[in-house]
Amino acid sequence: MLKRPFIITATLLLAACATERDANTAPSSAAKGEAFAQANCASCHALDNGVSPNPNAPSLRRAANRLPEWAIAGSFERGIQVGHTAEMPVFTFKDDDIANLLAYFEVLKAKE
């Protein structure tokens, strides 16, 4: 009589473990955005709130908190840099790069 509830419980626990493992192996949008920022932005901007390698470049956390999301998204979508100097390179975004960066910026905003 106790075998059936035990078997059902064990099966559900195993399924939960498999789901958790799959969730941990697939990077979230924010993690992908952070990876993009590390590869493309970190040479000038501090990724979080540290000191930026370029003294004229704000940390990405500061940048995320400076403008509303719609302004940042519009800047990325147009491929221009609102409020930036000519030092800032123009990027060609692919696939979900903009959505991923915006998700990463939301993580940075949440740290405030």
C-alpha cells in the first residue's frame, strides 16, 4: 500500500531534478546579455558598478539606471548611441542580442 505513494513521489522528485538541471544548463536571457556585454562592452564599461577601464564610460549598471528601457532599446535597435561620443563603436546586433542585453540591464537595475 505504501509502495504506490513512494513510487509516485520518487518519480516526481526525479522529474523535478531533471527539470532543474535542464534549467541550469540553458542560459537565461540575462546571462546571455551579460556574456554579450563581457565580449563587446567590458573593454570600456565596468559590467556592474566597478570602475570602467575607460574613465569616460559609465558602468553598465549606471547606464541601465540612467535611461528608461524604451530609450535604451531604441538606441540599440537603431544602432546609434544616445549620449555617447564617437569613441563608442557601432554594433551589429544579431538574433536576440538586444532582448538579452535589456534583460541583463534589468538585473543590474534590480541591484540598486
